[in-house]
Amino acid sequence: MAEAVRYAVEGGVAWLVIDRPEARNAINRAVGEGLWDGFRRFEADPAAAVLVLTGAGDAAFCAGADLKEMAALGMTVPPRDWVPHLGRNLQVTKPVIAAVNGVAFGGGFLLAQMCDLCVAAESARFGITEARWGRGAPWAAPLPWLVPPRVALELLLTGEPIGARRAYEVGLVNRVVPDAALREEAGRLAATIAANAPLSVRAAKAMVHAAAGRDLDQAIDEGWRLFEPVYRSEDA
């Protein structure tokens, strides 16, 4: 595990913390490696049923890519495996919650977007600022699945961030809490999920994601396929 990212399990909940507060938790190679290691460790960890992803400090969940390091490396197009993109280059079958403290810009927005649920501090801000710098955001293609297309276009075209309350109103965020209560609320939500039947939880996550891009009949058929083993399990 890279030192820039910390992994710990408390009561069935894994906490994955980006720990570069002096750099607003920007994604450099060490953070990217730490996120890959942390998510893989969580998926294989029988002691962890749910993971909470957050950033150290109060200023930033993650301010995006470390552009200074990218420039030093001569990196123009970020490689697709720069960070784990859950559901794309890494499959994690257990639920993941983003606990967003401060800014989630660029790659930080990506990390919050890819999680299954999102709890935001009142001071949180979400932004896809790439249009300001002539950079790209191909990872935002799934965004219209989470929010209305016109909201997605506003975020992409203006580059202007939105606050936690607006993010809640458009469905990007599940809960907004005072900054001091973020960890407690994220932990409470994670513990609620962790207490449920794990096979039901995993099948529910798989079904919701599988419904994207399918018509209604196909989505229902896939739901039956995913849940039949749950009905037949020892849990049931």
C-alpha cells in the first residue's frame, strides 16, 4: 500500500483515505497506486463489507490530477489505468461510498462519480473544470446516468463547480451533513449496509448497474438472473 493512501477496517467498514492534504489530495502516481491497491484489497477482504472513500484534511476530497507531476513526466493523455475506475477497469462487487470533504474537481469528481453512494459535507464542491484548461473529461460519459443530461452539460460546458446542496438536488449526492458530521454519517450509512445480507446487497448493486444501457425487459430478466442464487442461498 502506497503511503499516500491509507486502508483500515472498522466494524466491517473499510476506510480508504487519500492522504496528501498538503497537495489537496491530488492524484499522483503514489495515490493512483494506493487506490488500486486499496480497492483490490477491499474486494478480497472478508472482514470488509462496505468501503468509504474520503480525503484527509478539510480542504479537499481530491482536487484532481497532480498536473505538476504530469508535466514533469511529459504525460499529455492520462493512461486509462491512471486510477481505478470502478465498473470500467476494475470490478468491485461490494458497495462503495464517497465521503466528500471539500472540493472534488476533475479526477476527484471521477472518484466521487464512480462510487455507488455519496455523502457530502456542506462545504463540498463538485466540478469538472477541464474546459477551462483545454483538457478532457472522457470519464464523465456516465454522468447523464446519474443526473439529467442538461445538468451534465452545464457541468462540462461551464467548468463551474456546484455546491453540496445543488449536488443533492440534482441527485449526484445522497446526503448532505455538517462538515464535522461527515465521517459519522458516512460510517452510519456504511454500517447500515454492512448489517444487511451480503448476497442481497451485491446482487442489488449488480442489478442497478446492469440496468444501464438495457431496455426494461432485459433489465428485469437480468435482475431475475442475479437474484435467483440469492433466493436459493443459505442466507435466504
